[in-house]
Amino acid sequence: MEHIELFFKSIFIDNMIFATFLGMCSYLAVSKKVSTAVGLGAAVIFVLAVTVPINWLLDQYLLKDGALVWLGEEYADYNLGFLSFILFIATIATMVQLVEIVVEKFSPSLYNSLGIFLPLIAVNCAILGGSLFMQSRDIPTLGLALNYGVSSGIGWFLAILAIAAIREKIRYSNVPAPLRGLGITFIITGLMAIGFMSFGGMLTGGDEKKPSLDSDPSNIGVKTEQIQNENTEETAPAVSVSEVSTLTKQ
């Protein structure tokens, strides 16, 4: 259940584009055609699926406070957290270089259409944000880290695929001249972000409430007794100090 909840939450609720607006440069530049959007989206899924688990291992066994305890007790007080950005970016750059080599080898046309934005995945905010969110949210297991990387990539892929499909269709629409190009694209992105906000309550349910005396038929007698005691306390005559002293003398 935890894996399913994290999967859908990363795609629809914490979407990299529509919730945090990370990776907007590639999102706007490569979303003119569906074919190029699919290629870049697949590359982002692969990079996130590989780098997030690897960076989780680095965080757990190297960067966290006390993570070096596996080397010996004398290393338990070491904290290499200041190296997080350097190691995370190094891991991402390595995977992006691998993706670039594979795409250039097997799909030169896609490589040429993506242009400079394929190697720029290394500095894509969404890619680094996936690892940093994984670190800040203290994802407990490697499996959940892999799930988070894949689902975050799928969310980014769906976002760029949707805007690419809309931008292909909108060419045939009568868009006002001042809004053509990036203007209408930003407006559509904002509307889509508002639409994705509606998924915010998809995985949230009502809190479990303790059964009240009114809802449990077996407590009717207890409730009646409480009401009688309250009424007795309210209607009981007040006795002053002088009356008490008079009664004592008698």
C-alpha cells in the first residue's frame, strides 16, 4: 500500500512540473513536438530511476550524520552532508552522459532534435530535485527510493507530453497575437497546474474519530445518567456559610 500511495502521489499530487515547477526550461523548449517530448521524457524517467536509488545509497551509507559507522565506531561522529550536492550532481552527470551516448548511437534523429537539452538534463532542476526531495523526506528503503524516482519521472513525462500535444493542436487555433508562443503556453501550464491541484485530496481520508456517546446505542444509559447528574448539580440549592454555622450550633 505504501508503494502504491507513493507512486500516485509523486505523479499527480507532487508532480515535478505542476506542483514545484522544476525543469521548466526543458519543459518549455522541447514541448513543441510530441516526438521530441516523448524522447526527453523517457530520458528523464531513466535518469531519475537510476540516480535516485544510487543517491539514496550514498546518503544512507556516506552522507548522513553517523552514516560511516559501518567503517568503525571511530567514524560514527563524522558528517559528510556538505558533500551532498557534489556527489548527487556527479551521479546525475554520469547517468546523463550514458543516456547521451546511447541515444546518439541508436537514434541519431532524436539526438539531433533534442539538441543541447539532452546533455542539459545533468543540470535539470527536476533531476536534482528528485534526489534532494528523497533526502529531505527521509525515504526509508531502497525500494521506495526506486519507486519515487520512477514515479517522479513518469509525472514529468506526462506533463511534457500533455503540453506538447496541446501545443501541436493549438497551432490551428485562433490565439490572440500577444499571447502566441510562450504566452499561451504559460497560461495553459497554469491551468493544468490548477487541475492537478484537485488530486490533492485523492489519497487523504477523514481522520478516525472516537465513537461518541451519541453514536453508540449502548451508551444511552450512561448519557442519561450524566444529564441527570448535571441537572442535579445545576438545581441544587446553594448553602451559605451562615446557614452552615447555624445548623452546626443546633
